[in-house]
Amino acid sequence: MNQTSARSILLATARRALLCVCGALAFASTPSSNAEPALLDGIAAIVNDDVVLLSELRSEVEMVQRQLMHTQNQAPPRDVLVNQVMDRLILDKLQLAMGARAGVKISDGELDQALTRIAEREGLTLEKLYAQAQADGLPPGALRAKVAQEMIIARVQQSVVNRRISVSNPEIEAFLGSEAAAQLVSAEEISVGHILLPLTPAANEAEVSAVREKAEALRGKALQGEDFRQLAVAHSSGQNALEGGDLGWRTASQLPGAFMVALRNLEPGQITAPVRTDAGFHLLKLYGRRGGADRVIRQSQVSHILIKSSEIRSEDQALELAQTLRKRVIAGEDFSKLAHEFSEDTTSALKGGDLGWALPGQFVPEFEAVMNATPPNAVSEPFKTQFGWHILKVTGRRDQDFSAEIRHNQAQAFLRQRKFEEELPIWLREIRDEAFVEIKL
């Protein structure tokens, strides 16, 4: 049940699926200004045992062009945009293949929950989201397939990258004694743009110097008035490149340590000098700051029952059992006794499903979202996380000021997310370099 990565499925869906899928919803009915005759499909690239089809490449390029038009960002030359989109599709293919080999699957229930969250973010019901997608020429099946792919990619990243990082207690204590800990409590958020120019760990001095000079040149262009987002689309190798390099609103401590230091004294509108990390050289633009007031944390006392699928229990059967247990609780049976008998979270099952008072960042986002939305003494509908199907009961709720325990848990979560963000581009570069890729264009 404990959160193993700040880069969760929900965050991945929000970062990529919302940008890509909801962007497609917004522009699906907008014809391309450079419409070309339909071409017979073919192979754009070979990626290990898979291929990128010309139709896939064309569709993604046109979608990005419509997104850039909507955000009033000028698209880079078509060959540059095609290369950027091709790189993203290649990485997606590699990660989806890893997910398939590991048996990662997204159930209909999980997909429905993710789509419901997307609809809520857009101010729609799930039915209206489907209807809008259909009206704009995007069938519900295509919408579901896109979100499912993004969820699989997020799970692969979460599983693999988290095994490459760790956060020790001495690191947490050192962080809590730093200036960044004050930002953690004040929760000031910053909006940041990002350009990554990658370098391999084995890069020689000449290669490092060439990339540094390119970073300086791009910074010069931005300082002279060229749009930072357009430069990111054209030149960045970051995961957010095709969204103009926007990292969105984050607390400073959610960013890699080198980023936090570089941004510390910047004013909105300013751009950092090139920042060197193991992934390469970065340029960062500060768009704005908000928040900064002390917060009171609302805690929930929660119990849960976890039901897992297995070789002898299908996903649908696990859901059915969770639904049956909820009905039994509502009919008057004791939640703790049912948890002790049925829950497959063995630690909490011994305590009748009791998880105690929840602290921010303690549970995965799907669990926290349901917990926060469930009234005291109510029992939730079954919901899915990476651990299985849950029902939960909120037995109490209180407002608490930040305590040492809260600060410790949040520090651990922020440090893990920071390391995740630092390690992810390195891992992506490694799997790209190790793959057999043949561009056929």
C-alpha cells in the first residue's frame, strides 16, 4: 500500500495522457492546414521486434501540430518535428514491449477510473467525455487505448526506475535541515520550462563542449526574445519537449537538486545558465511562483480490505469478491472481522484492516483520492491500485499542523521523486542506445 514512487500512474496520466489525449479531443475536428493526400501505410522505423508505422508517425505529428497551434506556439520545421515525434514513438514502443514481457495489463476497471479522473479534470462526466470524443472524430476505443498505453508506460517506468534509486534516512535528515525543507513546509509552487540536451556518460570532452555550446546558443536565442517553448519543441530531448518543455506547477523540492539550486534566486521570466547533470545539459525558465503559506494537513483514519487476482482468481472475480464484501459491510457485518478474514494485506489484516492515521504521500494517489473523497464511517466502492482491488472505510478525520513525522514522510517522497526525475532520462537514453532501431524514412 505504501507509495513506491512519486511518479505514479495518476501523475503519468495527468502529465502525458491529459496533454496528448485531451489535446487530441480539443483539436480532432480541426483540419490540418497542410493537408496531404492519404498515403498507403508503410514502416517508418524498426524497433527491435516491433515497428513504427507511417500512419502512426503521421497521426502523432499532426496531433502535435494542432496542439502547438492551439497554444499559439510556432511549430519547428517539419523535419525537426518528425524527428522529435519519432524519438517519442520509439521510446514508447520500447517501454510498451517491456510492459508486455512483464505481463503488465490494464483492466477495464482501472481504465474506467483513469478516464473518470481525466473527465473530472476537464469538468465533464465520463459519458460526456466519450460523447465529445466521438463528436470530434475520436472513437471511445481509441481514447481508451491511448490512456491504457500511457498507464502501461508509467508502470514500467515506476517499476524499473524505482529499482535504480533509494533514499536513506541520513539523506532525509540532511534534507530536513536544509533550506529546501522550509520550502517543503511553505509549499510554494513554481512553474518551470525545461530544455534537455542529452549526453551519454561516456561522452568525451569534445562532445561535452559541443553540447555546452549549443545550450549557451539556445539560451542566447531565448534571451534575445525567441520563444522558449518553441525552442524546447525544436531542440529538447526531455519527456515534455513536445509540450513546449513545460514541467507544470511543482514545489521546488519536487525538482532535481541541481534544478532547485539553479532556480532558487530567479525571478519569473528569467532563464538559468546551462545546468549539467548525468543526463546532459539543461536550460530552465521560471514562468511563475504561487502559494507559500503554511498549511494545515487533513488526516484520515482509514481501514481497508485488499483483494488480489491470482492464477486461481481472475481480475473480474477479485472485483466481484470486493463488491460482495462491501455489500456485507453495508448490511451490518463488522468491517474489521471481514478484513481479518479476507484481506490480502497481511500486515493490516491482523489489525482488522486498520492503517492508522494517514499522512500526505503515505499511500499511492489512487488510494488517497478515494480516501479523501469518502465521508467518515462510509465504505468506498471497490477501486483498483497497482496492489489489487480495495474497499476502504474512513473511521475518523482531523486537521493537524505539520509534525516531525509528516515532514519526514514528505521529505522521503520528495527526495524519491527528485531522484526519479534525475534517473528517468538516463534510463530512457540507455534503453534507446541498447535497442536495435532502423529508421526507414
